Amino acid sequence: MTKLRLYLTINYAFSALSGLVMLLFSEKLNQIFQVPDPLLFPIIGVNLLVFAGFVFYVTGWQIERSVLVKVISLLDAGWVVGSAVILLFGPFGISTVGLWIIAIVAIWIGFLGFKQYSNL
């Protein structure tokens, strides 16, 4: 397995797992993050599952198309930037534990995006 394929595989597996957790445990996540909107985590979860499907497709059948890998890395960068905005400006009143989770996930996604891009 090439390094690029490895990082893409980790990305789609992590994204799919995260999406499923957000769909199945949205009420618990609302409590942990202190977010009152019951649709927030299911909406993010569905989007993560769609993203995971796209990454899975690229990993299995389109990995030689560098533009698609760049799109994935750009979407990962967008996740990191969005997370940074939430961490810096705290617009939603998210709990401290929630902010730590956001920071840790952003670092992980930033790492995956960087490794994908650098292994093109």
C-alpha cells in the first residue's frame, strides 16, 4: 500500500466512523458540547459520510487523479480553518470539553490533509 493510499484510507475510515458516531449519538454529543440544536450533529454526520464515500471512491478507483486528492486535502484544510474559527471566536458557546475535541480533531485532520498532499 502506498503512503498516499494509506492516508486516504485512514481519512475515509475516520470520517465514516465520525459520521456514524454523530448520527447515532447526537443527543449525547449535544450534551458534551452543550449545543442545543438537535440537528447539528446529524447534519454534520451525513456530510461526513458523503465525504467518506468520496474519499473511498478516490482511494479505490481514482487515486492517480491528483486533482481529486488535492480536492480532498483542500476540504480537509477547510475543516481545519472552520475549526480554528470556532476555537478562536467561540461563536456557539461550546463547552470546554467540546472545544478540546474540536482542537484535537482539527490537528488530526490537518495532519492527514498534509500527508495526503505531500505524498501526491
